Amino acid sequence: MVRTRGTSSFQQQFPLIHALISGDSAQVAALCTPQEAAKQQSSDVRLSEDASALLDQAAAKGQVQVAMHVVKPSPRSVWGLLSGLGPTPWSSYAVERLHPSVATELFAYLAQQLLLGKLELQHLGGLEFLIEAALQAAQPASALLMLQAAQNKQEASQPEQQQEQPQERRQRRQQVQREQLLLSDASLTKLLAVAASMGHAGVVQYLLQQGAAVLPLLLDTRRSHGMALEPWAYTRIDRSVASLLFSHLVQQYADGSLPVLSSRELEKLLREAVRYSQSDACISLLRTAVARLEQAEVAAAASAALREAALHQQPSVVIYVARHYGTSLLWPLFDVGTSTSNAVVHEVVLHVAGQVSSGAMQLDSRRLGLLVSKGAKNHDQEACAAILAAAAQQQVQLTAQDSCMTLQACIRAGCPAELVSLLLRVGDALDSSQLRSLTSRAASYNLGMVLEQLLQAGAAIDPGLVSIAIESLSSSCLAVLLRWGPLPVDTRKPVPHMYTWLGFDYRCPILQVMQELVQLIFSARLPGHGAPVLSLADRVRAQAVCTSWKASLDPRQWPIESVAISDEEQHVCLARWVAAVRPAVRAFVFEEAFQKALFSLLSVAPRAVLEELTIVAEDALAKSFASVVWLFPGLQNLNLEAYRLDSRKAAGLLDCTVFGHMPSLRSLTASGWQRVVMSDDVRLPALSQLEARGLAELEVAGSLPSLQALTVEHVRKVQLDGEGLQLPRLTKLDLESVWNEVVVSWAALPQLGELYLQGGYDPQVDTTGLSALKHLTFLSLGYDMNASGEAADSVLQAAPRSVCDLCISGSRDDWALPPQLWQLTHVTSLASGSVDLIPHLGAMEQLRKLTISNASVVDLTTEYLECLAGLTNLQKLKFGKVMPATLASRCCLQVIASHLNEGCDVEQPVIYW
């Protein structure tokens, strides 16, 4: 048994803890004063005992005043807080459960107390622990003050230790206190690692001046050998302090204050310098190492540094190593599969070109091919031109094979046509097979200008090249091929198709396209039929059209099915193409429309072909689109979505009279507008579906003789009235998430059969005339926990006796005030999400079907079963919540069935594990 004490007694006995739990910072601060602390001495929980727990909570919540009130009278409590902070060994340095505002005030206070000599450290190494915690909490200023305090104490203790050395035994306690304020070399090195990982430049600079060892940090041998025992061994150096560390290391190495480095250690330092973009430090280390190590050892380390620099975009290191240790080290950088940065490739190629021009290096065709290929892949036309010019001085040029491989690399990388032209001029002439391979690649990648250069170099246009361009949809390459003359036709006999009933396949792409047109467009032969569908005369006409290739197809029968245009670059080009070609289009979609997109819409011809139009545009442009839709008499589906760049404001007015007379429009969707108005002047005789979403106001006051469904979502006000309102065929009205007001002239909706009112809001609904609707049979109402339900109750109260199907949904779980169901004696089907409505169904004598979507049979209580037993006409009870198929569930079903009327079917979904 758990006993609980009253709130008042707990607050009286433990006011400090109660104030902290309730978040009353002012009360906690008042209770932590010395005067109030003295009053708490008689309590079971003293302030000194609870200081640590109070401080932990205040530090996590950012209650600075509370935390400092706890720390100042009870300074020992801070050590418990700090001991629980810090990272795990496998994560970066971070401090958890300490709010930044508390950390700033806390560490500044501790640093000041340490300077004044008033802070009592708990153990040896306490100062190191305190400084490390300050660094982790991003308080470098406080950490610097603590370091300076330690330095001052160390300087003051040196003469004192010399005078008191003979009296060590008598003053051992004082000596221990002094040692607590001293930092060893290992402590300085550890703090340097922490500060370097956090990027505290000032602390790093100070520690370096105090003699912290930088070499272990940069070598990091314990981590590299899998022997890391300290969390700081897993850290990385922040790039903001890398320059300080490496500059200090270089100076120590030059002064000889570092231990002798092995070749492996030198290589490690060089690699780290390159990775942290310290190319000057890397070069300085190499220069100093020449006098300390053997030439071979330095050369091996330099080679490793070169490879690392090639990966990390450090061309100065690469060039320095190449100049001092041989250009031969550069060639592995150009091997196939080697990853070398673009900047390094550029500088290396220019360096080699300079060496070749000065006569210091002899170049051959193979190495020339490596250099040019690498430069071409990086689109480096300057480097390629320089090395090719230098090679020409030695009368070296690319072989045909190297030239072909380089051009293939250029095409794969999408190099500019100027670079391709340069390579074609300086290399040996390519044979026909090489040119055919290159043109095929250019056609596959849709590189029209490159294909033009290859054709000028002697490449032939054959049916295979045309076929690749067609299959790859390479429009620019097809344009180039057409400029060179008529496309070639392969007159060889076609080969049988793998399915014999499909006839033959032509080798020639032109004839293949003609065959597909005859089969698919003109229906000369349908798949699966042995005989042509068309008559002999029709087949002759179709074949004549395809053979002559002169006439165009009727765009009314063969339009483009769909075109989608947005503000993306490729879609802008598509908009220009539509404006120039003026094709027939059946469906047009404009997402994030722009001004030229409007010209594209007006360019389609004939306009009567357009059936579907979707426009998403800024409100001013959307109005321009809306003003021209009347030009498309065949338009059937229209979606107009407007927005403003300032999302806090809705778009403007959409007056549907601008549509004019649109005899074919069947579906209209309007979204994002401030107001949509359909006055009595609107002329949309075929409109059968209307949707309005995200509006401030929807006003329908005209005649829509064919409208059958009206859907409204997230609209502030809905107004369906006016002298001219006529909706004689409207059968479904869906009002979802209407915020403020619903005004409906129900007499203008004589055929309304389904009415939905949902969404969790309480709009004012005018129900005058609702009870006169004789065809209203389905009613769906939403009751949510955040709404009073007055709107749904008013509709329910005014519902006509023709309503036989009722749905009550929503998130409400408290039915203490149920819907007014007592008068709905004529309802035969009811759907609800909760079993809590069952006690209120007694008046529904004609109820035959009851559906409870969010419950199962196990949710029925004895009271609910008795209520269900009173529904004498109930024929089906259906649950929507899944229940496991166990013996207990089957027994439960049997018990429930025994309580219901004979013949009532219980439907319960189950799941088999």
C-alpha cells in the first residue's frame, strides 16, 4: 500500500522541496537565505543534506538564482553536480543536465572563489576536474581564470617550499592543500586536448605557453593503437585551433625541444597537418626533418604526405614534395581509380607543363594521355591546353587510342565542346570505329555540340546513331543530325518479331517509327489479331500518309496527353517549346506558375482540345489565368490554387463570373483564395462537382443546375443563399472545419440526401428550413473534445424524419451531455466511435444496425449490455477495433450474443497471432 500525505502538510514540513517541485523560483530563493535556513533546523530535511538534490534540479531547469543561493551557503554541493556531468567515452565533449545560464554564473563564481583562495577542493586533481568541467560547459573565460590562479599559486609556493623543506612532516597537511592547486604536466596535456576539441583558442594558447605537450595530442598514439583509456583520447581537434597547435609544434621541432621523431611519427604528423589544412606547417616539418632523419625516411614520409594532400586539396604540399623528392611521385596520382582533388590536378598538370617546357622533363604519349584525361574529367581546359602546348614543343601528341579514351572520359563527364575540339585537333586521327563509339556516347548523353564536333571530324551518320538518339530522347542530338541532311533509312529486310503475331521489326529506326504509327495511331493491326482492323482502303491511306511523311496528324484526335510545367529550369525550356510549336494538349498542369507559363497556355492549338487545367500560382498571376479560361470551351476539370509570398495573408478575390460561359466544365476546385464568389451571373451549366479549400469566405448565390456535390474544407464562412440560388440536383453537402458561420438557404437544395458537418469547430449554423428536406437520409456530425457541439446539436435537432442513417464521430470522450438523440426514433442505422453513447440510445426503437468503430466487445460493460438488450429491433452489432482470437475473446462473444435479441448478428474483427 502506498500512502500519500496532503499537499498542505507536505508544504508545511518541506517548504523548500515543495517550492522547487512547483517551480516557484522566488519562494525557493527566499527559503534559501541564511535567515530562512536557520528556521529549517528543526525540520526532518536540513538544507545542508538536500543541497545537492536541489542544486541538480535548479541547474537542469536554468534557475540561476536558486542554484547560486544553494551553492554559496553549501559550496560542497557543487562537487556532486559536477561529478555527474560530462560525456561518455565514445562521444564528443558535451555537458548534460546543466543549463547554459547556470553554467555561466556558476563557473564565474567558482573561478572568483579560487582566485581569492576560498574554494575548498575535495581531492587531489580537483582543480583539473574543475577546469575540465568549465571547458566542457563552454566557459573558457572561467577556465582561464582558474588556470591563472593555479599559476599564481605555483609561483608563490616555490620559495615557500624551499624554506619549509626540512619541516615536511610537520606541514604535510599544508603541502597537500598546495598540491591540490597545482597542475601536473599530464593535467596540462589533458586540458589541452579538451580545449582543442572544444575550439577554445584562448585556453589553448595559454596552455601552450604553460608547457602543455602538443605532440601526444597530434600523434594520438593510444587511439591509433586501440588503447584509448581516457575520454579525451577519442576527441578530434577543432579546426579553429589547428593553426595554433601546428605552429607551436613546428616551432618546438625547429628548436629541438621535441623528442626524436621516428619516420612513422613524422608521417603521422604530416598527414594530420594536411587533414587540418595546415600546408605551411607540413612543409616546415619536412624542411626541419631533413637534418634530423635519414634521407630515405624523410622521402617515405613526404610521399605519404603527398598522397594525403592529393585527397584534401593541398596543392602546395604536392608541388613541394614533387620538386624536392622527384616528379615520379606524381604519376600514381593519375592512375585509374585514384581520387585526386580538382585543385591538385590543376596545379600538378600546370607544374608538369612548366617542367616539360623548360626541358627538365621528357614526356611520352602515355603520360600525356594520363594528364589530359584527368584534366578533361575535371573540365580543366586551361590545364589541358597548357600540357598539350608543352607536349607539342617535344613533338609528342596523343595516340589515337589515348585520344579516344580521353574523349570518352570527357563525354561521360559532360565536358564543354571547346575541350573536345581541342583534343580532336592535337591527337592522331581517329578511325571510323572509334568515331562511331564516341558519337554513340554523345547521342546517349544528349551532347549536341559535342556530336557536332565529332561529325566535323569525320564521323558518319548511320541508322544505329539515329536509333540511339531516338531511344535516349536526345533532342539536341536529333536537331544536329537533321541539320546534316535527311536521316538515313536502312532498307534491309526486317527481321521477324519475337512474337510472330506482331509481324516484323525494322532495323531502321525511321521505318520502325512508321510501323508503330501504322499499328498504334492508325490501328492498322492490333496486338493479338491476325488480320488488320481497318479496311483495305483505310490501310492504303494510312500507309500513304506515313510513307510520304508530309501530312500531320489531326491534333483533335491525337493530342499530347499531359504537360506539366513548373519554375524549374528544364520546365522553363518546355514552356518556350510549347509557345513555339503550339501543340494540342489534353491536360495542362502549372505548378509554381510564372508569367511565360501563361503564354504557353494561350499557345496550345486548337484550344478546344484542352480538357484539364491545374494552376498553382501567386494570386495576381492566378487571377490572370482565371481570366483566360473561357478561351477553352472544351475544359472539363479546373483547379485554381492561389497563394501569396507572405503566407500570413490569404490571396484575393476569385469572381467566377470571369469564366464566362463554359458549357463543358464539370469539376471546379478553388484553394487558397481570400474569397470565392459565384453570383447569379455565373454560367456553368455542366458543373457537377465544386470543392473549396483554405478560403476565408465562400459565397454561392447563382444557379448551378447540374451541381451534385459541394465540398468545403477549412473555410471561415460559408454562404449559400440569395434570391438567385438554385441547386436543384445537389445531393451531397460536405462541410468540414468551417470556423465561423454557415448560412444555407435549405429550400434551394430540395434533393439534398447527404449532409456532413465535421471538423472540431462550433460555427453558427442557420437550420431554418432544414426540417423540410424530404430526401435527406444521411447525416454525419462531428463532436470533438475542444468544441461545445452546439452546431451539431442544432442540426440534429432540426433534422427531418427522413434521416435514417446517422453517423456521430469525433474525438470527444466525455458524453455526460450526450447529443439530443431522444427524438430520432426513425433512425435505423447508427455509427459511432465510442461505446459511451449506448446508454442514450433508448429512444431509437427502429435501430437495426449499430457500428462502434473504436471499440471491441471487451469494452462493453454490464450496463451497456442491458441497454443493448432493450433495442428490440437491433439486427447487427459491428465493432471496428481488432481483438485477438483467443478462447477468452470467443467466450466474451458468446456472452454478449446471449444478452442480445435473438437474430442479432455480432461482427467483431479478430487477429490470429
